[in-house]
Amino acid sequence: MLFSIQGLEKMIFGTLASSNGGATDIHPLFYYFLLWTWINIWGNSLEAARTLSVLFGTGTVVIAYLLSRELFPGWTSLLVAALVAGSPFQIHFSQEIRMYSLLAFLLILAAYFVWMGTHRKNWVWWFFFSITAALSQYTHSLAIIFLLPLALTPVFFRKWEKFKSVFLAGLGAMVLYLPWLFYLPGQFSKVQQGYWIDRPNVASVIKTLLSYTTNLPLPPNWLPAGLFITFLCCALALWQTGKAVWNKSSGVICGLWMAYLAFSPVLLLFLVSQFQPVYIERALLPSAVVFLAWLGWAFFNTGLPKVIQGVVYTLLIIGFGMGVYQHLTYRGFPYGPYQELDASFHKRLLPGDVILHSNKLTMFPAFFYDRNLPHKYISDPPGSGSDTLAITTQMVLGLSAQPSISAAVGDAKRIWLVIFQRAIEEYQVIGYKNHPHLIWMDSHMRLESVEIWGDIRVYLYTNE
């Protein structure tokens, strides 16, 4: 929101300007451009901005229905639409003001156009595929993780003559994407300089499957149930898929195509991330849609007994319910009651007070809700995995970080230090007695009080 309201010219500068040998930011600008256009029409309230994501999320349900109606007989398409509409993973990112619901919409739409182009003679489907493929890359650079497996679709359906169409459509998408392609090396350098993502392992794949079914995070006491539902659904769907292949059931190729598009991007992203970690579950949101389509086919069209169908659907409803409830009630890191916190500050601030944020993660939402409060924040440790906000972006936002805690405190008499409990614990795990910012404050000022706001801690220090 803070970036989009700056306007297109500043957004381009804040993304592509050089920073330490790389681009300033790693994300393309299509979503930001749409959001900028949207809020200029409907206003920059949170409700208006979220509506854009809701529309793309709803559009994904519609396209998933249309695609499933082409692939599977009977009521399966309605079942798939219901699964996508109720998925906690989809609901989560269809409400966030980020590019991921747009990414899912465009890539599922691309899959629909590839299916139609492969099974229809009209070239216009490949034209539409070129446009959606290019727009998806302008939305997120990891769109290629889904597009590459999608390009092999003619293999599944033995439509060898369609490879020429795929090639030409892909070439067209590349031409449309060419203006941005020149800037990819700079953005890749930004990722290489140090980013917060760790190299994935087997646990990362399990987390992805949990995201597909129940979403994360789950409370610790709910996690066994979430794992049971996830593994049971996957195992049963795999069993039914194997039976359908063995029996050469009608429509099995379509089911296999959905399974392929659900899992091959996961594998590809996993392998790429062994060299350069970029494995984030939300980038696999389109694969989660086809994963649910695969489950719908495996449970509804492969001869699964009605009783077992009922049990599986009940478990999925429970899993979805767990995920949606957690989504609606979760208040842990990195969320917090920022609006209420700002209102509290308003009542208690004295002239000369400073609200000092240990990290940008509390600074930006608090600033968004009240831009008149004396908010400051401390820069990320240089070269660390969290050092993701370039100086140029700070300039565009008009929110420059303080180089150190001493510079941020200056000669202020009272400091309200805002910090996540999780950040404190992370330093304690690696051997620190406390967070470095708290250690400095304790040695230079007097602690007056500590307040708990969810996962956020607010420390009031005085210099008197």
C-alpha cells in the first residue's frame, strides 16, 4: 500500500534503480500498477485494497470450475470449485494486499488456455496463453516454476503437433516480457546478496502439503490432526490414481495432468532452491488449486466407495475449518493490533517522545494506521537475511531507517521501543542474553514499563 500510492514513476525507480550492484527490489510491478490504479478509483482504505485480491481469488474459483468442467464428467467441477473456495490457503492470500491471488488467477487461467489450445483448433487460445503467461511473469518472477511444466502439456495428451503452438506461444510471451527480462539479472543479484529464505528440505515439502490442505501456522495441539488429514488425503488420492492408471479408467490422463501440475512445480522449486533458496509456499498457490482439482477427481471419479468418500470429505471440511479458524483468529508474528497500539500511543505520548521500532515489520503497519505519530525504525543488520529494504526504496517511501539505535534515540527523554517477542527469542537461541537493542537500552536508559500486545512487546524507557 505504502509503495503503490507513490505512483508509477516512483515505483519503477524504487524497483529498478541500482543498489549494491543489484536491483532495488525483486518483484515485478504488474500487481503494484493494478493496485495503484485500483486505489485511485476506489480509495486507499484497507477494505478497498483487499477487494482487489478478493476479486482475483473469486476469479480463480471460477476458472478452476471451468477447467474442471472441461476435464472431468458430472459434478466434479462443482466439487473442485467448492474445494478451492473453501481452501484456507486460497482464502488467506485472497485477502492479503499482495500479488499472490493475482498470480494464482493468471496461472490457472494460463492452464485453462493451454488445455483449450491443445484440444481445440482455434489459434486464439494460444494467443490468450501468451498474454497470461507474460502477465504472470510481470506479477512474480517465480511464475516460471509453473509455466515450464505447463508447457509440456501436449506430452500428456499425445498431441505432438501442438508442440509448435506451445513454442510459438511461449516465444510470444517472451517477446511481451522482454522489456523486463533485461532487469532480471539485477533482481537476481538482489536475491543473491542475502535473503531471508533458507534452503528447503523434506520438512519444507511437508509444510507445502499442509498449506494445500489446512494452511499454516496451526496451533501445536492441532498439528497432529492437520498432518493426519493431509497424509491420509494424499495417500488415498495417490492410491486411487494408481488404481485408475492400472485399470486404464476413462479420464485418467486428465487426473494425471492435475497431479503433475500440482507436484512438478514443487519439485522444480525445491531443486532450484538447493542452489539459490527461493522456496516460498505462497508462490505455489496455483499448484495448490490443481492439487485440489486432483483430489476432487481422485475422490469422485475413480470408484471410491461412498462411505469412504463421506469420511474423506468430512476430514477435509475439518481441516479447512481448522485453517480458516486459525486464519481468522491468529494474532502472532508478524501480525499485531497496530491500530489499537497507535490509539494507545495517542493518549499517552508526551512532547519529544519517540516511538522506536526495532524492525520495519512493526514500523510500516503502525505508520500506515497513523502517519502523524513520531515513528522511527532501525535499519536491518547489513548483509543479513533480513536486509531486504534498499535505501532507494526507503527514499521512495519517504521512510528512511535509522543507522543504529544510538542514532535513533538521540537526545530523546522518553523512548517507546516496539519489538517482536519472536525477535528477542531468536537472539536468545543463538546465545545472546537479550536482543541487542534491549541490551543497549538497558545500559543507557531506565526501563519504566513493559506491555504485551499479542506477540509485540512495548518497552517504555526514560532518560531522566
